[in-house]
Amino acid sequence: MKKLTACLLAGAALAMAVPASAQFAKAEDAIKYRKNALFVMQQNFGRVAGMAGGKIPFDAGVAAESAAVAEYMAKLPWAGFGPGTDKGETKAKPEIWTDKAKFDDYAKKMQDEMSKLTIAAKSGNLDNIKVAVNATGGACKSCHDDFRAK
Ligand code: ASC
């Protein structure tokens, strides 16, 4: 019994530490998962970008919180791009699975830029936030250009 509990706890800890190992019951669920993670990420990033672009009044607290949520969400979508999830309700191009290393590089670059955005947003300096928003948006765009269907 003790062993089983230890095993379950270790499994749970691993699942939390390594979201990329997430398993899904169906390919459809993985597709939904990655889309929803990207959606929540974009809503939070978009709010900060809106402030950087002067479309939304700048609120340093909201910017810092939104950037932190976007940074965390940026970790999640990749687990949903496993084998067999290339077909369905998705704009993901087949090249994601044939040129995985390039896709992974883009994913990492975006997460790195998102982390810098969190730091900039925490600083409360709007000029720093603008620079980081542009770099992050650029990382989103380059991946979309290569790997997202129109
Ligand atoms: C967004 C969004 C993207 C990126 C991209 C940046 O807010 O939805 O796909 O930023 O437009 O160029």
C-alpha cells in the first residue's frame, strides 16, 4: 500500500514537472488542449501587446500579471503536438511533424521571449515592455509563417 502511494505520488509529481509527457485519451483532445492553451496565452499576451501599442490604457499591475500568465501558458501547448495529432480540426501544418527540430526551436524561442516579457512587465517600464512585446510577437509570427496554414 505504501509502495502504491509512493508510486502514485511520484507519478503525479512527474506529470506536474514534465507537462510535455502529458497523455491524451484522443488526438482530438490533444488538438483541443493545444488550441486552448494557445488561446489563453494569446489573450494574455494580446492584453500586454495592446498596452504596448497604446490600444489599451497601460496598467503596470495588469501587464505584469498578464505577462506572467502568458509565460506560464507558453509551456503547455507543445504536449498537444504528439504523433497522430496532425489530422483533425487544426491549422497545424504536416511540417511540424516532419521538421520537428525546427518547430521545437521556434517553441523554445517563443518561450524565451515570453520570459523576457515577464521580466520587462515586472519592471513596469513601458519602453522595455514594447521591445519585449515586439520580440515575442516576432517569435509567434515566424512559427506561424512556417507551420500554420492560412
Ligand atoms: C498575437 C497573435 C499572434 C501574434 C502575432 C505577432 O497577439 O495572436 O499570432 O501576436 O500576430 O505578429
